[in-house]
Amino acid sequence: MALSAQQIPRWFNSIKLNCFITATQLKNPFPRPGKTLLHGFSAQRQTSSDNCFLQRGFKTYRTSPVWNNSSQSTKSSSQEINSAQSTMLPFMNEQSQKIPNFDSELSLEGLDDVPPFSPLQPVSEEEAVQIIADPPLPPFSFTLRDYVDHSETLQKLVLLGVDLSKIEKHPDAANLILRLDFEKDIKQILLFLKDLGIEDNQLGKFLTKNYAIFSEDLENLKTRVAYLQSKNFSKANITHMVRNAPFLLNFSVERLDNRLGFFQKELELNVKKTRELVVRLPRLLTGSLEPVKENMKVYQLELGFKHNEIQHMITKIPKMLTANKRKLTETFDYVHNVMNIPHHIIVRFPQVFNTRLFKVKERHLFLTYLGRAQYDPVKPNYISLDKLVSRPDEIFCKEIANASVQDFEKFLKTL
């Protein structure tokens, strides 16, 4: 039965596909890896279709005017179809009698002409339910939560305890985190921090505050640690400083050296006391120097302390260097002018500047009410500032005020 002109291409593709399947089955002892298709098959490199068809006598079809000029006469088409049928029958008989040697006859390069699977190819209902599609990655979002399912880096940071909700408040930081690869960009930093002494349960809190450490070069971080060691900071001291001042290692060696030099010169401290000062309050090396300069002027010019008195107070209470100026002046005014405590006694107990003023007022007024507000060390029933501000209510009432906690609470209600 003769084929129409419209049926010829479909018939020819069918023959090519049959030839491709046969060739692939016979010549594929070592399959090559390829893309995995929907149904779990691996797409292999294809065998040459040109050689397959040349060996089967179809060369006339590949060069036939049927493929080059679709307007040929019906007579010419019929002749070529008859020719094809005459060559096809021997081929089928030959195949049933003898399997050709594809190792010498076929090339794997020519079968690329076989039409690929079309994305528009119909899919059965059973196949459709087996297709698992990942949710689309949002092109833009205000929260990192939308990217966690797509990012191994974010998933591992969450497991470490990093609070992404705080990082995403800073768009530049969020974009930095999204671009990082955990193995290449983060793992070595984590190992460095652990070697420095940061515990596993402390990494999340540290990285939440100092996410910018991922943009630092690892060798620079090691150099800064080596600098601190050269200044006789012990490993325990460095660990304590880094834990309490997470941005410390983001500072270059030059800036760290300038900060240490500033406190040593400004406060006229020796090397040992300077080192002890920054170990107790490492934020001095990372915070602004303006509050420090301002408070030094306040202590000297407004509160009337001498330079050596300031040295003594700040070495005992380093937070005095960064305390709020208004709080400092209000506390001093009440202690010095209301409680009548002179400078030299305040210098001995500088922790009063580290106490909430309302607590100092409440206890002083209660002692005044009981007739026990006596702060002169040369007189009987002396009460030191240290005991006044550092004891809990129970001990304060029992040992200092000689009253019950209930009496103290009733008094506070009258204020």
C-alpha cells in the first residue's frame, strides 16, 4: 500500500527511532551518565543515525528531493516510495537472520537527529501525580524565611542557633548570607572560632551579632589574634574578649594598636593595667571613643575628681568610661550633695555609679527615716556605700537597717 506525501515523514521517523533503539541496546555495555528524566531514566549519548541508515540502504531517502522540495510531483513521490519499499523488505529479512556488527558500522554521534522528548508530550494521570516540583524561589522577599528551604547555608546556620530574623533587618547582611557557600565560605570561619575557644552553644549568638565576620579573610583574622598574643593577652583573655565584643576581630591590627595606645596615653596607665582594663571591658576596643573622652572631662571639670582618683575608679569599674553622662552627674549630685559623702569616700566605692539611682534614694530615705543614715567612717554605726548599694533587700534590712523586709516595703508605699 502506497503512502501519501503527508505520511512519509512520520513513517521515516518511525524507522529512524527503531534503528536508534536497536543500536543503543546492542552497543551500550558501559552507559555514560546523563540527565535523569522524569521517569527515572538516564539519557545516554546517542548513536549515529547517519551510519545506521547508510548501512540499511536508505541513503537515497536522506538525499531524496522529497526532503529538499516539498512541491515534487505525485509521480516522483510514488517512485521513491516504491524504491523504499523494495529496499525495506530485504532489510527486515536480513535482520531476522543475522545481527550486524554495530561496533564497526555505527557511530554514536549521528543519532542526535532523533527528535527529543517534547515538553508538550501528553503525560498520563498516573505519571503526573509522581512529578514533584519544588516551590519556586521568590525573586524578592523581605524575610530570609522564604529562602531557608532552598539554601543549605541558611539551614545549617539555623541549626547553629543563628537568629535570621535579626540579620534580615539589615538588607546588605541578608544578601551577603544568601550568596555564601557553607563549605567554602563559612566552615573555615566556624573552625577558627571553635579553635579560639567559642563553644558550640555560643556560635549562634556570636554569628547573629557579627555576621560580617564571613566577609573577613581568614588569614587576617589569624593575624589579629597573633597581634593580641604578642601583647601578652592569654588565650583565655582573647576568648573572653572575642565572646563579649564580637566585632573585635573585625578591627585591623593598626586600629587595635591605636585603641590600646589611646587608653594607655589618655588614662596614663601602664601596660599591665591597660591590658587588664580592656580584658574586663573589651567593648572599649570596638566602641566609639567619644563617650570616653566626654566622661573624662565630666569627671575632671564637672565633678571635681583628680586624675589619680579617676584612674582608681575606672580600673575598678571600667563601665564608668562609657556610662551615660546624665546618669553620672545625677548620681554624683545626690550622693555628694544630698547624702553629704565627700569625694575621697566616693572614690573608694565607685560602684555607686554603676547602681540605679532610685535604689540609692530608696535605701537612703529608709535609713534616714530610721535614724541610721550615717556614712562617716570615723563615727559609730558607719554604713559604707558598698553595703548600701550591693546587698540584696533581705540582707540590707536585716544587717544594715535592723528592720524587716515588710517594714521596708510599707515605707516605699509612702513615697
